[in-house]
Amino acid sequence: MTRNTALILLAMVVIACFAVPYLVIGQVAAWYGSFLFWTLAGVAVIALNAVAMAGFKGDD
């Protein structure tokens, strides 16, 4: 996966983090739906950041 693809997917996850809680699961009273969403979104952000930043080199 290229850096640009990872950044585009990361942007989509960030947009979903705003849209899903208000539009999709806003009327659901159970807590486990939002817990599952935020857990999966967090894992996705961590993984996509790792892919996007894999090519960076430190100043040695």
C-alpha cells in the first residue's frame, strides 16, 4: 500500500469518526455499538499511520 493510499484511507476514517456517531448510531441506546466502532476506528488509525509513516527516516 502506498503512502498516498494510506493517507486517503486515513482521511476517510476521520470523516467516518464524525459521521457515524451522529448519523448511524446516534439513536442506538446500547453502548456496545459505539464502543465497537471506536475500537475499530482506533485500530484502523494506528495501522494506517504506521503504513503512512513507514518511509520516514530520522536524522542520523
